[in-house]
Amino acid sequence: MPRMLITGGAGFIGSHLCNFFIEKGFEVICMDNLLTGSLDNIEHLFGQERFSFIKQDVTNFIHIPGELDFILHFASPASPIDYLDFPIQTLKVGSLGTHKVLGLVKEKKARFLLASTSEVYGDPLVHPQREDYWGNVNPIGPRGVYDEATRLAEAMTLAYQRFHKLDTRIARIFNTFGPRMRRGDGRVVPAFILQALRGEDLTVFGDGLQTRSFCYISDMVEGIYRLLTSEYTGPVNLGNPREMNILDFGKKILQLTGSSSRIVFKPLPEDDPQVRQPDISLAKKVLKWEPTVSLEEGIKLTLEYFQQKLKLKQED
């Protein structure tokens, strides 16, 4: 039975990975300090013989008894509000946390996958973004804590791969959405959906013409699995290349919810990327992967999740 550690496993993507690998027959150890993760995301797995949870900050020394075949490092605040609220923790988990996890990888001789992000490209001057693009990042801006922590994590991963001959993978994850996203974390999908369901104004920053590309969670998990089990060791973009601007996305949410909410505009945050679209040619070639869930289908599934959450909250 393969044995796996997932750091940040109580977070949005991490918890879906816990589910996925349990269903694949893995033994899964989930580690999370619950700074932005939630036990609600993994409570359905408690009691499963092949699942265990460790509450720990990965910036501290990590000891896991026994062998480990795979280690997936997903421990980081990943939304604008989170990494602006926790700038020091974000820097520490990308640097010290990655260092501690790579030390464990070296000890266990495990295969390692780093959850990187499209934020390594910053506010890109190349569009769409390919893995060989070095990015356009402001290291001293408010978003720099996340951008640079992730870029350092990539550099450290490749340094350990080259010097210690570790077996590593890097997934550059573009905007992903679905059930278990946190309310109020600043990400556009839960913000728009909840505002629409509550009849509140939809908040669009700037003129709304900045673009994003949204990938549904099941597609992202499949891409991560294929990268983990592939023999490709360089960074790989994972995301949905269907690009749309934020204003049109807000209108799509209003259409699918039937909400009468209005769209209102607020000033654009500093260093907010103007475009974001992955070039997934490499993923198609080396992983035989591309998204299959349409934006509309993904939004409907996510809507159902938030409708249920709001219903339960009202009943309480």
C-alpha cells in the first residue's frame, strides 16, 4: 500500500487530494496547522483506517515514523486576503516549510511534488504564460510575500533535485475552484457566488477587464495525479486555458444563479495581474492531460455546495 504525506491537507485543494488518494488505495497522512485549512474539509475521512491527521506547522521539524513513498507540499496561504493577512507566515512556509519538507523527502527517499502557482509569473508581459517564462514580479509589493515565497520554493526544490538527486515534481497551479473553497478568502469565485446568493452587490475591482482562467477542482486533482506519477521533473502548468475577464465572469454568475444583484466597481489592488492564462501544451504532451469540466458545469456544482452551506447556516 503506497504511503503519502500531504502538507496543507485540510485546505481546499489538499483536502480533495486526500479524498482522491484514499479512493486510490493509498495510506494518507494529512498535516495542517489549520491557519487557513479547516477540519470541516476532512472530517468525513476521520475513522478511515488509511487516513490520519497531524496538526502541525511545517516550518517546525517534521517527524513521520515509517516509510513514505510520496510527499505533496500544499501548505501555504493561497488567496489574496490570506497572504495579506498572514505575510510572515506565508514567507516562512514557502522558505522554512519547504526546507523542512525537503529534508523529510531526503530522509525517506520519497517522490516529492511542490504546489507552486501561476503567481510565479507575476503580472505577466508574456501571454499566455509558458513554463519557460521567468515572470514579472514586484518583490517588494504586498503580493510579493506570496510570489517570492513560491519562487523560492521552486528554486529550493530544484536545488535539492540537482544536489541531492531527489525525485521532485513542480505543479504551477492556475485559478482553481469548486466545493470547499473558503468563504471570505478574497477569491473571486466564492465571493461572487455568495454575493449573488445573498442578493448583495457583486464587487468587481478595477474595470473588470483583467482576465482569469478557471479550472474545476476534479480536473486539477487529476492533473496533479498525472504529474506525480509521470517521469517529468520540470515545472508544469496546470489550469484551464479558457480565458475570460472578471466582468463577464460576474455576469455568468448572475445568469446561473438568477440573482438580481448589481455589479459595483472598486479600486484595483496593487500589483493585481491584468492577464492570467496558462499555456498547457506541455501538460498535454507529457501528461496527456487537459481539463474536461466546463466552466458552466463547474459553477453549478460549486453553487450547490454553497447553497447547502448557507442552508445549514440558516438552520443553525
